Amino acid sequence: MTTLPNSPIPGTTPFNGEQAQKGYALNKMCYSFNSADNRNAFKADEAAYMAQYGLNAQQAEAIRTRNVLGLLAAGGNVYYLAKFAGILGLDVQDLGAAQTGLTKEQFKAKLRAYAD
């Protein structure tokens, strides 16, 4: 079995144990968006909903500004953040495009190129 080097990928925030601990409250909140009632509660009063989960200032600011890369840096896991992105009408390909600095169409083309 080949192991990959443990060096970071330029422009990315690796999701490791430290990031998981850092982002626990954020990821827990995003997981709650599986429920339509919770999505509606968030939309009704974002600040109160974030406070209920104990988001820190960095996380709350990234939520307020819809800064996906900021959410990743604040400990967000892309799979949980997809729940939040869904509220905004975004999908995982939108998140991938944001992470790579590409448009969604460019990102999709890159994925297709890898498949070939």
C-alpha cells in the first residue's frame, strides 16, 4: 500500500483532528440542517441559531458573510457544510469550485478530465 506524503495541498485546509475539534460546534449546527424545522429556525433568526450552538466569532462571521473558505478554515467539514450550502441553493460542486478558485463550470470540466 502506498502512503501519500503528509504535506498540505496549496490553498486548502486539511481536515484533521485539530480542525475537527475546532469546528465541532459549526459542524454540529450544520448537521442540524437535516431537519426542515431547523433550517427554517436558522433562516428566521441566524444569530440566535448560531448562539444556540456556541459558534465562535470566526465561525459566526463566516456564516454571516457566506464565506465557504472561511468556514473550512474555521473547522468546517465539507460534508456538513453542504447542509448549510443547501440553504443557500448551492451544491457540493459549488463548494469544490470555491475551494479551488474556479467557476462551477471550470470545476466540473476538471472533474470530467480526471475521469477520462
